[in-house]
Amino acid sequence: MGSQFSKNLAKFRKRCGMTQGQLAAKLNVTPQAVSKWENGSLPDTEFLPMIAGILGVSIDVLFGLAEDRDVPDLEQMISDRVRQTPQKDRADVVMQLFYAAISAYHDYKLTTPRYPENLELETYAELKTDHEAVIARLNDDLKYFCFLKIPENGVDSYTEATDHMIYLFETLANKDAITVIHYLGSGYRNRMQSLEFIARQVDLPVPRVRKVMDNLDRLGIVWRVSADITDTPSIIYGYGFNTVLTCLLVLAKSITNYIKFHDLYVDTYTHGPFQNQKAQASGPVPQASLWKDAKASEQTSNNEEELS
């Protein structure tokens, strides 16, 4: 088994175009250690998942216990990479992977773009094609990544103006609602609260808090139950970590902060993601010329009129 491992280690290292020194650097070991592994010795078991992840194969393949694939198992490589990363650092690794995917649309041939560090300005990566729409915020204070694969017929049918969608935006178009949501989203899991208690925490009158909570309840964002806490039955409310609502508010902030700075920007689309048929029927728009071009064109036209 050790002999098979040594042969496969050299084989897959070369297939990845790496020298022994380059593989050693990724593993934080000496090139001599990699040389010894390729000549019959076995690495410590802690290195096996790392080696497999770097070379894009499974541990079983390295030891000859499973058949090799001609194409590296990308999903396994990503899984191994994330698993090898401490929990607190996994989000940064995932953002790096997403950033690398966006950069592929640039088709860089000489260098591989690296995730930017120490950004002073609010910076985004953005991708707009006929098949994808991507927006990612890169700054350390708040990183996010939103990827949309655009269906063949656009997103119209999924995002049509239903009563519930209109009701949602009507509810959110209110400072009280944003204040209450921020408070609820800061609480501990499985915590139930009364209207009066919430009102005291957000410093709002109970009737205004009740209106917000009723709206959120109708949308399924909070839930309410009857409780016999005192002699008088009362209603208490619960709130779960609503991922979609959190992302919606974060994206809304990015919309209102006009995006000025990009680090990676791909813009190759020919039509919008909604693909409304009425909009498509209008055809291409005329191209607006620069002022200096327009002035030159006007002068040419005047000269032609004088000659005629």
C-alpha cells in the first residue's frame, strides 16, 4: 500500500503541474519530506486529507483503493478545503472560492486573481451575463455573496407582483418595522416575548409594535401563541433566524449605497434578467454619441448644406 501511495503521489503531483517544492510549500513541510514520501515512506495521517485536497483526489485513490478519475473531483476538493479550515475562518475561505469563480469569467491567462485584503473603500465584485447575476461585498466588516442563475425565460414568473410580495414591501417601508426586526434578530434562539416587553425594548408605543408584529405574523416571519402566564391569557411572539429577510435587508443597504468601487467587474449581458417581452419587442436603443462627436457631426452637416 505504501508503494502504491508513493507512485500515485508522484503521478497526481505531476498531473497538477507541481514540483515537489511547490507541494511541500502548500503542506508547510520540506521538499525532502515529499521526496521521501514518493520513495516509499508514508506521511503522518494528518497530512493525508490535505494532500488529497491539493491534488484533487480522494485518500482512497491515493492508496489505490478506488479508481482514479481523469477529471479532478472538484466538489470533493472544495469539501476537503472547507473541512480543513477552522470554523471561525470558513466564511473567508468560502468567499475566496466564490471570488475565484467570478474571476474565471475574466479569463485571465497569466495570473490568478487573489481576494483583495485591507480594503479601505466599500468594494464589490459584480458579474452580469445573460446567464448569471452575481453581487458580492468584499470588505471585512461585512462580506456576502449572492449568485443568481438566470432561467432561460428570465425571472419574471418567479418575481411577479403577488399580493404577498407587495404586502412584504409595504410592511418593510416603515421605520418601526425595521427597528423591531433588528431587535428580534438580535435575540437568543427560542425566546418568546410579549408585545409590552418588545415595546419597552425598542422604545415604541404598544399599538405601533402590535401593527408591526401582526404584519410579520401574516407573512410568517414571526409566530404567536396563547399563553397563560397570569390570570389573564396573553399572546406572546417568537422569531426565528430568518435568513432570507436578513439577506434582503443587507442587499437593500447595498442598493441605497450607490456602488462606486469594484474589484472584479464582468459586464457582458445583452438583455436584462426579467426578459419582459414588451421590453424586448422595442429592439436595440440608438447609441448616444459624445458631445465632441455630436459637435463634429453638426459641423459636417452644416458644411454639406452650404455646398448644396
